Amino acid sequence: MRQFILKTFIIFVAVYILFQITLGYRINEFSSKIKSIANQQQRIEIKNKILNEMKKGTEKENIFSDEERVILSNFINKILNELKTAPPK
């Protein structure tokens, strides 16, 4: 009985350490990001960064490269064709 308890305890500790090394780290990282977004000042900074990037994008002559234009055009056309052929409800 004593060996069973000892082996069970060792396995439990090993599984706990393995969990903390793999998933625990990611969970802690994710929760810290959520906490930073919960801060009002951080949200304002993120909003300002997004607005600055949008401003930079509108100042450029071409937002997309030629290859990106072709890819996006084909994708949008494919979506429109699928929507045209969708049966009405």
C-alpha cells in the first residue's frame, strides 16, 4: 500500500510539473494579456497604435502590392459567386 501511495504521489507531481511547463505557461501569458487590456490606459494606447497604422496606410499610394491585389480580387470574386449560387431560404 505504501508503494502505491508513493508511486501515485510521484506520478501526480510529474504530471503537475509537466502541466505547468506546457499549458500553465500559456495560460499565464494569456491571462496577463487580458489583464493588460483591462487597463484603461492600455486600451487607449492600443487604439492609438491602430489609428496610427491606419493613417500610415491611407498615406501610401498603394496599400496592396500587385500580387496581393490579385489574391484579394480572386477571393472576393469567389465569395460573390458562392453567394449568387446560394439557394434562397
